[in-house]
Amino acid sequence: MNSARELQDRRLDELLRRQLGTRILAAIADPKVTEIIINDDGRVWFEAYGRGMHEAGLSLAASQVESLIGTVAASLGAVANAGNPIIEGELPIGGIRFEGLLPPVARKPCCVMRKPAQVLYTLDDYVREGILTAAHAEVLRKAIDERRNIVVAGGTGSGKTTLAGALINEMVARSDPNERYVIIEDTLEIQCRARNLVQLHTADSADMTRLVRTTMRLRPDRIIIGEVRGAEALALLKAWNTGHPGGVTTIHANSAAAALVRLSSLVQEAGVPPQPELISETINLLAFIVRMPTARRVTEIVRVSGYDTQRGFTLTPEE
């Protein structure tokens, strides 16, 4: 039974590699390429460090893209068709996050492949590349030393997860080597050098909220969530606020201040009233990162100093 399954997986892997082709496989192997996009006109685009978004000079026929999406679906135990036109999951090649769309939700077949960070960046790397100022790097290091809870905010593709990974590994370098880290993600993207580490990812039978609650029984010293996007925000705040400080998470937002507003909205998805006091007590530092045409920049780091019913959250910018 196992050998039959292994044979099927091997055949699907070989088919997937043929359908991707040498150019896209080379991009997957290139550590500078972070995203591979095939639009509904068949044109292929790459996102890469130092170059931003650019055309790959490659086009695929709609039938090729449709076959690719079908093969990915098969590898995930699903079927891609008009009745199930959205295929999302993790590719068997390199842990790549895949999102494929078929008609009727898209004009023609298209997909996006996002690679996990292949280069483990440090805060020194961020300073050297001009993404982070030296002063801001010291603020983050001090927050790590003081076991503050840090939220990294930004838009899609801004580099939130990579920055979170740099912060986590700064924690590992500056903290007790025996500390236990529990990292929860939808797909495994964060690289962590901690020796005492458990990495969990969501499944149909276990959503993010359930995994956060389960984490409390895994004897964590630090709890990290790759991205908060739903009701798990409340479970995370409670975990951080009850003896597990010094965590990191990311959130989609248009500014550091907007991250707190979004976090408040996500908390309410758990069916509870707004919890601004809990948020202000638990979230200590916000870092906002933006994607520019050829680079990324951390443009804001603010400290959460409290909450007032009249004035809202008190935020202090770190210069």
C-alpha cells in the first residue's frame, strides 16, 4: 500500500516538474526569487530581491496552466474543475505555497507560487541592505531582550514573514539556548535555528485557533504565529498575556496604527466584544514594512503605550 502511494507521489512529482519546465524550476532554485506568477494571459512574472516584480520573458498556453493546476490538485488529493475552481496548498517541491484559479472565477487559468524564505536574514543584513535603520534595529533588539511582544505589519508581499524570521532568530541568538519555541503557520515558511522547536501548520481538522489552544499544552516559552487573520487573534493575545511573553506574529495592515484596528476586528471574530485594553496590555511593539519597486523598507516602529476610551491607543514612534 505504501509503495503504491510512493509510486503515485513520484509520478505526480515528475509530471509536475515537466509541466513547470526548466525556466520556472530554475526560478524555484534561485534563492533571490520569492514569487512566481502566471497571469491569465499566460505571461510569467517573477518577484525577486533587488529587482522587484519583472517579466520572466516566458509565456504558457492556457492548457498548460490548467494541466499544472490539475496536477497540483491531484498531489493535494483534490480535483480542479469548474465546480472546484480554486486550488490552494503546499507544493511537494520546496514547500511552495500555491494558489491556482480556473474559470469561472478567473477569465483563464492562472496561478501564484510563493516560495518560503530560502535565505535566513539577520537584523544586521536588514541594516546593511538599507531595509532597516541601525537605530530601529537596536529598538528591536532591546524589545527582544525585554521579552516584548512584536507585531510585524505590512501589505501582501511586503516581506513580513522574512522579517519575522529575522526577529525569531535574533531571539534564538540572544536568549537561553534551552528555550522552547512553538511556531504555528498555515504553511511552513519560517526558518528557525532554535534547538528546542516544534512547528505546526493548520489542516482541515485543525484550524489556527485550535492549534494556538493546543500550543498551551506543549510547554512553550515563546509562541509565534506566522500570520493572524481570524479568531485565533484572541487566543494568541490570551496566551501571550498569561505567562508566555516574547512572541512574534504578522498581520496585514496599511500602517502600524491600522494593525491595531485590524487586530481588534479579528478578535471580534471570536464572538466577543472589542478588547482594546487586552490588546494594549499585550502588544508592545509594532513594525511596519512596505514593498517598494526594487526594495523593501521598515518605515515605522511604534511602541504601544496604552489605551484610552476617548483617544484610543497611545502610540509612541521610535526614531
